[in-house]
Amino acid sequence: MRESWVNAIVSAKQILTIGAELEQYRQAASDRLESEKGRRYRSKRPVDVEAVFGRLKQNWGFRRFILRGLENLSTEWGILSVAHNIAKVCSCIATFILLFFKSKGAKRLPFWDIFFVVQK
């Protein structure tokens, strides 16, 4: 039984005990992450999620939910998701408009003209 445990002295008063089973789980997780399939998943991960949370937390200042309860939390998260998607669409439209007018050789963008054309 003693062979399956590893003791490490952290400081003079503390001893950190790590089980061999934990090391096996760590090695298995490491093997899965280093496999070809694991590398594909890891390459997609930072692109998919982290930008959304970064925008919500850093740019919009969202740190915690206001409402309590699972149903209210789902509603609040849904509103945040819709707001994020609207912001993405607006960004794509603005980029398209910018590229369109740049391709026409415009020195400046006629924002008010665009606004009034959209309103008509």
C-alpha cells in the first residue's frame, strides 16, 4: 500500500500526499490531449469560447448574474447572447460598408447619408 503514495515536503510543517491513481489519471488526460484528435480540439478551443467571455467580461463589464434561480439565469444569459450576436452582426455590417466605400475610392465615409438611406 505504501508504494502507491508519493509524499512531498512542501514546507517544514506540511506534507503533500499524491496518490498513484491521480498520476495515472493525469497521464491518461495528457495522452488524450497530445493525440491528434486532442490537438484538433485544442486548436479550436481558444477561438470558439474565449472571445465571447472576453467581450462580456472585459468590454461590457459583466462579472455576475443579477437574477437568481435557474430559469431567471437562463433568461439573463439568453439576453446577453442575443446582445452579443447583435453586436457581431453590426460589426460585420460596418466592416462591409467600410470595405464597400473604400473600394469606391471614398476619402471619408458618408455616415449620415447611410443613416438616412437606411431610414427611408
